[in-house]
Amino acid sequence: MAEQNPVWFITGCSTGFGREIAKLLLSQGIRVAMTARKLESIADLVEGNEKIALPLALDVTDSAQIDAAVTKAEDHFGQIDVLVNNAGYGYFAAIEEGEEDEIRRQFDTNVFGLAALTRRVLPGMRKRRSGHIFNFSSIGGLTSHPSLGYYCASKFAVEAISEALSKEVAPLGIKVTLIEPSGFRTDWAGRSSVDPKVTIDDYAETAGYVRSLQHDNSGNQPGDPERLAKAIVDVSRNENPPLRLLMGSYAYNLAMERVEELRQTFEEWKEVTCGVDFPDAELSDM
């Protein structure tokens, strides 16, 4: 960022990645508007940092709260330079086990809340012709897994929104980066996650196995949230940040497997793929 002391706006600061990013920024004297559904969960972050920390109550599924939080941050600090859309959670259900209200809540939080907050912050960034938006996706935004179909679907949506957004705002001086973690020692697979009320025995070896594995490994994942926070802050200071940033060795390995799987499948079926065009059709860009 060009600013010596940019203003960050971070969602989901009560635990996990959001909390670690806020802690690191405050330790560096960076101004932070930090949000949580319950202000008491971030009171300790504000203590001693009252001049640079602004606590804000925010449920990202509430449009009125989004508008109020952004307005307060802009009034207090004058602007928002970096937006971190971190708020989100995991829903561990096989597709058939999915419950309508939980599926919609998953998307309301992980996708629609992210998009609504981004729309609210963008006018200020456009006016200044600068800004950086970090959207938390997941390795599950590139490849899906049993029991995580709905969660991964929400992250696939974040990928699509962010990629389109990056192309729309690049000429305006605004940067977009997708953060794609694998397993990190946060509460994501622990108390922050949601399981279906009723499970189906036929999926015990697929969705059930993955669900149990995720819960059992919670707190023992290889990823370090503090290191991830530092990486994001470092990337925010890079003149040419990536659109996609894998986080964790497992994320890297899984992504490379996915790329190779897609390449092999596309090449294997190339004749069928290209054979459906009109014989005299000319290739054109979108």
C-alpha cells in the first residue's frame, strides 16, 4: 500500500485468522477496524491500542450492520485501505444430509455477506483509486471433498466472485487476493463448525470419515495462524500481489494434483470437446 499507515477492516476477529491478523497489525501500530458478532470477544485486542483499534459489532449476514460498521470505520479513520473478508465457518454434511436452513446460512455467511461488505467498501476505494481486498477462500475453493460439498461450493463461489472482481477493479488501482488455506490450528473444524442433525450410514465411509477426521485433527493441523497472518501483511505491501495465494504445504500439494488431474482429463477428452463446434466456426474471446 502507498499509505504509511493504511486502515484495515477485518471481519471475524474473535478467533482464528482474523484475530491473528489484527494482533499483528496492532503490534506494528497499524490502524485496524476489527469486527466480531460479540464485542466482548475482541475487548482484549483493543485494550492498550485504543488510538488505533476500532471494535465494531458485525454479523455479516445483516446488511444494516454492514452499512453501520463501514460508516463508523470511515468516519473514525477517514477511509478503508485494506478489506479482509475472513468471517466464515464450515458445515460438515454429505449432500443428501444437507439441511435447507443450514445450507442457506452457510452461503449467507461465506458468500453473500462477503459480497455485500465488498460492495459497501468499494466506493471509497474507487474514489481514491487504491485499495486491497483479501477474500478468504480455501483449498476447498479449488477442489471439493466428501462432507464438505456445501462449504466448498461456497468457497468456489468466493473464487468466482473474486476473480471477476479482480479484473473489474485492476484498472482502478484496486488489488484482490484470494487466500486459500489448508489445515490450520484454528477453531474451523472444532467449535466453529456445524454438523448435520441426522447422518446417513451409507455415507459413513465417505462423508462420515472425512467429518470425523477433520474433527479429530482439530488443533493438530500443520498450519500456523500466526505465520499466515504475517504472510498476508507482507503480501499487502507487495506492489504485485497474486490473485490466488495457497497457504500451507498440503494446500500446495493438493492444488498441484488438481491442476494435473484437470490437464489429463481435458487432454483425454479433447477430441470430443473440440468436435462439438460448427466445422467453419471461428474461435473468439468472450
